[in-house]
Amino acid sequence: MAQKSIWDAAGREAKAKDGDRGQPLDRVLFMMGNKNSGKTTLLSRFLERSDERKATAGLEYTYLRKSSASSMGKDVAHIWELGGGTSLADLIDVVIKPNNIS
């Protein structure tokens, strides 16, 4: 079976891990990397957005809600992107909390 998108691949992996859960997933994705490494471009493609991309200024948040055939409701992906290279590394503490790490 050919993969249609990153979201489809992630959904298959989550289903294999969690089985037929019946409840929507609520996950956190944190992206960081070197300045001008393509983080925003990758996220735009993942989110299937065609709007003009701009450099990330600090810490940015977006989310994606998607219906799932295996749950009652919509799965949610909370997406955080840290721009500016290592100069803003202290902002990681805003996102990384014990309830986000499992």
C-alpha cells in the first residue's frame, strides 16, 4: 500500500501502537533546528498549506485537527516550532512539560 501523506503514515503508526482506541488522539510535535534548515517549509507541506512561508520569529504554535475512522471525534496534533537557532533555546521550557513526554 502506497503512503498518501505524512499524516497517513503517522496515523497508521499510531493505530499499530494504540490499537483500536475508540478515543481521539491528542499529540504534541516540537520542531527545532538550525536557522534556515527548512522547518517551516516541512511544516507547511505536512499541514498541506500553500500560503507564503515566513521565517519563524521565536516560538510559534499551530494545530491540526483531522477526522479518524478509528475514533469518535477528531485527532489533534499540537505543533510547536522554535526558530532562531540556539539563540532562543530557553523557550523550549514553554513546550516541554512532563505531560507532553511519554
